[in-house]
Amino acid sequence: MIIEILIGGIIFILICIILMLMAALITAILLTIFIKTNHAILPRIVLFFANILETPLRYLMWLLHKEPDILDDTLTELRNHLYNAKFLKTPYDQRALFLPQCLRHADCPATLNAEGLQCKHCKRCCIDEIKTYAEGLGYRVFIAPGSTIVYRMVKKYRPRAVVGVGCRMEIREGSEKLAAWGLPVYGFKLLTDGCVETKLNIDDLKKKLAQKSTD
Ligand code: SF4
């Protein structure tokens, strides 16, 4: 009797492992199709499985000699793709832009309050140009020293769409959380990581901010 239970248990575990590997393989294939063609098949389901099967997926990517970071980048791109139509339909004045404080110059004179850093427009960094441009369109702009302020400002001002600039992990985690709140979110990745004087592609960001639906 005990041996039968043990064998049944082992078979059950093996079936679970096989199902998990199959799901990871299918998810990896669908992500690869998205990377190669920019065509997203079942993006919500792929995002769901990619999140719960992250470890086997990373192993599969390693086996396929892919860059270790490609999974995070692809999931952010897939989420951007999924919410793009809703994002574009949201008027500028109901969107929010969150910039990371690491963009600022080492000698930045900005002060900090409960809504993030208050830029003094000294023009030593790109925040001045981006903030002026985005606010000109109608965006509410925040310079966030951390994710806590992002979530607090979203709860306070309730934008209907968000553009979040950050490093790879920041935008992946932030996008997941805001998307779980039902917000269309666009993650925009920095060109360099670090704590100060990081860089981004200003023209690309401006293009994204200015995009809107023509319907
Ligand atoms: S432009 Fe604004 S954020 Fe950039 S260094 Fe000057 S005060 Fe700081």
C-alpha cells in the first residue's frame, strides 16, 4: 500500500514537471515569435505563464544562448504592445510620466517633497527638456526617487495611462504592478544604468509621449 502511494506520488510529480516544462517551452516559442516578428500571440496568457515559469524560462533562454536579460526586456515589450491601443486612446492630460531621479546631474539643485524631486530647470540634465515637453503636451510629470512615490502619485492623481522610464528591472516590476491595477502602462528603458547621470534616448521618448490614437 505504501509503495503504491509512493509510486503514485512520484508519477504525479513527474507529470507536473513535464507539464511545467511543456508550458515553459510553448511560452518560450511564443516569446521568440514576438521577438522575431513583433506579432504577439495570446499576450495575456504568455505574460501569465512567463511570470509563473520564470526560472525554467531563464534556463531555456540560457540553453538557447540568449542574453540573460532578454526575458525581462521581452516581457516589457510584450506588455507595452498589449496596452498600446489603450495608451494611445488616453488623452495627454490624463496621462502621467514618471522619470527616475538617476537622470539628474550630480550637482542637481532640485529639492525633494512628497511628490518627488522638484526640478529647478537648471538645464544641467535632460529632465528639464523632457519635463517641459511632456507638460506642454498636458502630461503630469513626476521625478521619482523610488517606486513608492510612483504608486502613491498614481493613487493620488489617478492617471488613466502611464509612461514609466527606468532601468530594466524597475520598468518590469513597475509595469507589472501598474498593469495589475488595470492601468495601460508603457515602460521606457534607460540607455545606461546607475545611480546618477544615466542616459536615455530623448527623441524616442518624445515620440512615444506624443503618440495618440487617430481614431
Ligand atoms: S534640470 Fe532639473 S533635474 Fe536636471 S539637474 Fe537641473 S534641477 Fe536637477
